[in-house]
Amino acid sequence: MTVVYPYDADEPFNEAYYAEHHLPLVKEIWGDAVTGTTVYHALAGLSGNPAFSTIAQVEFASMEAFQKAMAKPRSAQVNADIPNFSGVTPTFQLSRRA
């Protein structure tokens, strides 16, 4: 799952909260379904501001593992935590490796 947070100069992304609280929450709630995470925080765009402040990759063991993780009763807590580190609405995309 790719999660992109659009850049907004008026809505800074709290990288410390994300690393210290949100990612551990993701791993706690979704458990072994998550096989890895990679996070990219923007430095700059090629011609000005970046398009996204942060891009996160959350890798799941399989589509079935993803579906089971999303169905967990506490799964809603992951999205409910977003306002604690970002004031923008992220976009989510499911992809597969080529």
C-alpha cells in the first residue's frame, strides 16, 4: 500500500510523531501482515515545492493478509491517528511489485 501526503506549506508533516508513534501503531495493530515499511520525506521539488511531503510504502505479506489486517477491529485507529501528524488528507493506492 502506498500512502502519499500532499505537500502543503501551511500543514507541516510531523516526522517525529510519524516515526515514534504512527509507524509503531501500524505494526502493533496490523502485526505480521506487515512485512516492511519504507518512508520518504520530501526535500524539495525539482522546480519548487515538492508535490508530496511524505510517501510511505507499507508492504503486506499478501492481498489476503492486507484484507485481514483491514478487517481487524482496531484497524480504524490507524486512520484516526493521521490528524496527529498531518493536516492533509492522504491518498492510498494498492500496488504489486513488477
